[in-house]
Amino acid sequence: MNNKNKKAAKIIGDSIKVMALIVITISIAACTEYVDVVVEVPGKPQSEKINFGDGLSVTLEGTFTDIAWPEVKADVLAALNKGSETWEFVYNNVFADLGDVYIILVDSNRFEKYHTTRGGGVMYINRALLYNADALEDAISTAARRMFGNPDLPDMAKVIPNQSHNTIKYT
């Protein structure tokens, strides 16, 4: 092999090494750009008394991270305030007369909206409703009306699509 061929082979070899480095660098950059790392931080039991409306209060409980808890409280407080305007008489009777009412936010496959205890002051609200302000307010208000004694409302609300009319019915 003469000097020209050796030089050409060295240039080609160096070019291949540079190209390999470029491909590896681009691959690494692509991986770091498109890979999402999800770290789930376990929540801890949280509990706090919330005042709302005209002198009403409720104890809110659920398992959330310290970072998520203030937003959860704000969402529930907004739903309680909105519901207390619409259902003032019911809310005054339920939250004032029953005294220690608890709203416990839970993950549930048993019910999609709420579950109330018979004759007691506990309403379980499916925490999936936290992402929909209207649904959260509706669940709390409906549970309060049930706790007030409305016999037309069930103790537990599951939303099941009605196959014939594509509407929602409560069971």
C-alpha cells in the first residue's frame, strides 16, 4: 500500500469514526428529548376543615401529595360555594344541622359520583370528578340533597349510559 492509499484509508477511517459519533450523539439527544420520565409520588392522608357559604363547614379528607392538596381544597371549596348558592336551604340543613359532615375523596370503581352513609354525615366523592368542576359540584349537591332526605336520590350514584337514548341515568 502506498502513501496515497494509506492516507485515503486513514481519512475514510476517521470519517467513519466521526459519522459514528454524530449518529450516537443524535440518538442520545433524540432519546432525552422524547422520553418522559414519570415519577409517582405517593400521597399521604390529608384532612382539613373547610369553611364556606354563610358560616358552614365540612371536613375534607383524602390521600394526596402536599403539592396537590391546596388545589384539591380549592376545587372542593369552589364546588361547595357554588352549591350553597343553588341549594341554600338544603346546605344549611345538612351542613349546619348535622354538624360534623365529612367529604372523603376516594378512588372508586363501585360508584362514579358519590356515596352517602345512611343517616350519617359522610359523603364519599369519587376523586375522578376533581377534573370537572361542574361534575364535582353536582356530586356534592346531589349527595347533600340525599343526606337531607330526598327519597328520589339513591345513596350511591353510578352513571350508566342508557343504550337506547345515549343519555345518562342514575342507579
